[in-house]
Amino acid sequence: MNLREPCLPPGWYPRQREKIVEFLEPFKKDRSGAAQAAIAPHAGWYYSGSLSALAVSSLIRDVETVVVIGGHLPRGMSILAAPEDSVQTPIGVMTIDKELQAEFEKQVSSKPDLYRDNTVEVLLPMVHYFFPQSMLLWLRFPAELSSYEAGKILTKTAMDMGRRIAVLASTDLTHYGDNYGFSPRGEGKAALEWVKNTNDAAFINAVLAGDPSLVLKRAEEDYSACSAGAVLGALGFIEGQARAARLLEYRNSADVSGDGVVPPSFVGYAAISIG
């Protein structure tokens, strides 16, 4: 068996099964399980784990495969797919749906994902916990409109195969401050409020409207999403299914300390269900 091992260093998420269960159990109790797709942040669990759990737990339960679409790929890059047969998580081993992957790749060109990246891996323990019997499809999509079309192809491929799937797209929002080379509104509370209420809000509203061109425009012009391709893939997946998107919760890494002090650099996060 060709197994993909965790690549992220300690600190991104718990590595002990009991700590994973302790963190996620409260979300399991309130699980609605109605969404065909969801959007989750991919920072470390300390910062955005609760929002990610909200997104993952909103997905419909009865699926054979959960497709996790990551990003961090700019325009012009190929779609990436995990070449392994299975993935190791703290919950155990999760099988990759190679049959679905092969059928998808007959219509969409991709390359092996051989890189260390957090956009998929950080979400896998949650996916495995909430979907212990399901398979996984590991993909990463570039930030271009072709990813929307790839999402539509994913839908058709699954339907042709009779495969019940759900899609989890992975992105963080505005990366603000000197750490990220983006601080058009200076520092302090005014900058934080602008990120929350203007920059991130514009991207979220584009997602809620289901407008792929506007999603990409906001991400590119406003620097308000690091993995817009993943979001475009999810929107393509649900295209034409008349399922409304809903903002579950918004948060910012500046909120974590709770002391009211705005750090010089911070990142926005949103959990969105589509269904």
C-alpha cells in the first residue's frame, strides 16, 4: 500500500487520536449534515480549528467519498492530485478513491501533488473523524476560472459513476500586515475593521452569491483569499443545483488572544456551507 504520511510539523493539529476526538466531539453532537459542499479555513487548529470543524460537520453524512480541494496554486498551475493510495491521519488510514480520481483525470489534466502544504492535510483529521467509513479524494486547484469548470466535471464524473460525494474547499481570507506585505490601511483597530467588514466581507458575499468571476476578481484585486481555486471548484461542483450558500461563522486570528490588542499581522477565516 502506497501511504501518504503527514508532512506538517507539530503544532498545526493534534497528533493524538484522543485529542482529536476531544476537540471535535462537541461539533458531532450538533451536526446537521445537510450541505453538499462547504468552505473551511486551513490555518492551525488553534486559530481556525473551530471554524473548520463547523464547515466539515455541515456536510451531508451519507457519502462514499469526501473530496478535499486545497489551493495555494496561482493561475497557470496544473491541478494537483495525491498520487498515493491512502493517507495516514491521527484517526487511522483513509483510503483515496483512485477510481474516482482516474475517471476525473480522463477529462481534467493533473499532476502528482508531491509538495508539503497545509491546505488539505490540516483538514484530514476532521474529515476522517466525521466520515470514518468514507474514502478521500485529495486535490488542489489553481486560482483561475478553469477550476470552476473542473468542479462541474467532478459533479458529472461522480454522477456517471453513481458515486455519492461531498466537497470541502480550503481557503483562508485576507492575510494582512507586514508579515504578508499587505497593509493598505495601516495598523490597529481601523485596519482590523476594514479587513473584517470590507475586504473579507466582499469575498464572502461573492461566494454567497455563487458568482465565480466575482470570487476570482475579489481574490485577485483585494488579496482576500489565498486559495480561490478551491472555492471555485466547490462552486462549480454545486453549479445548477440551486443550493444556497450560508456563512456559518467568521473569525480573524486577531480574535484569538481576546485581549483587544490588534497584532501587526493577522488572517481572516470563514466557514461556509453550500446546501
